Amino acid sequence: MEQRKEEKNKYSIIIPTYNERLNIALIVYLIFKHVRDVEFEIIVVDDGSPDGTQDVVKQLQQVYGEDCILLRPRPKKLGLGTAYIHGLKHASGNFVVIMDADLSHHPKYLPSFIKKQLETGASIVTGTRYAQGGGVHGWNLMRKLTSRGANVLAQTLLWPGVSDLTGSFRLYKKSVLEDIITSVVSKGYVFQMEMIVRASRKGYHIEEVPITFVDRVFGSSKLGGSEIVEYLKGVAYLLVTT
């Protein structure tokens, strides 16, 4: 009976994109290569990319089928959080995976996420750079120190019960994601942190899987000084409101 329940699981993989023409085909290929023996769909939420990202996704639909690759575009850049909400509306799975399109999150870890959830019954499985077996590739020392310092600061003030607060490679029970995302107000870089802190406060069971984060292969990183300021503001906001 338990095996039948597992076989009914479906995983909706939401990938927000903006100017990811050079990455999207490869990440889709890698998902199909590494995710076997489970039912899944890939939902691409593109925010009006001018580089032809949507054209590439339409070609991928011809290869893999429109039932496996769903293109759900928006007219312009409207933010990461609302991209997930938009994708969630079109998700038919009972589990939702969120991951970046820039190859910083390798699909080879997806089977470990699924296995961990099935073994533990967790509501959320999140990838972590900071547990044993995890790491970062392609960052200089200053960026590593900045990231680690920001994470330690948030850990000390917010005690969320997870080792990596700002990671954006996660598997959620769909019902849990729907519950949490409605109460999140942060934008951009702070969004993921607020998601996991609020999940922890609500008492949801969270598990972690070590991953190696790889800096984007094609394109430019979106992290800058303004994001660091927003992060500090976000920590202060969560300290007061959670």
C-alpha cells in the first residue's frame, strides 16, 4: 500500500527564467537524465526575456512534449516570489521543486531530495552548502566569506533550524508551499530566507541534503551590494516579525 502511495507522487519543477537562453536547454536535459522512475513536469516561468529564452523552451516542448515542459511566461520582470506563485498555479504535482535556471543547482541532486523526503516524510527538503559534503565552486574568497558571514548572522539571530538560509534549491510538499508563500512579503535575495524561517516557525518538518553550489556558467551573477543591504534589512524584519 505504501509503495502505491509513492508511485502516485508527481513532482512539479518550477524554474524562473530571465535571459537564460544559453542555460535552459542544458538544465532541462540534465533533469531528464537524472530524474528517473518518478513522474514530473517542468514549469518554466519566463519574465519576458529579450534573449529568446521562450523560443528555446518552445523547441524543448517539441522534443519532450508540452505535457512535460510547460511554458508559463509573464510580460516583464515581476520578482522571484511572484514567479513561484505563478508557477504554483499551474503545478499539477503534489510536490514542488524550486531551482535556478543558471546551472548553479545541478539536477543530479534531485534524486537525493526525493529519497530524503520519502525516507523522512519531510514537508521541505532544502539543499545546503554548509553541511558536511556541501560546498561552493567558482566563488572568490571574499564572496565565500560574505555569504558565510551573512548566514552565521542570520543563524544567530533567527535560529531557523537549518544550516543554509538563502539557498533556493528546495523540494516542498505542494500544500506546505501554498501555505507558506502566502505569508511571505520579502522580495529578491531575502525571499528564500523568509520562506524557510516562516516554515520553521510554523513547525514544518525540514530536512537538508548537501549540495555543491556552482556559480553560473553563462550570464552574469545577479548578486551585488544592493542585495547585501536588502539581506541585512530582511534579517532585521524577520527578527521583529517572527
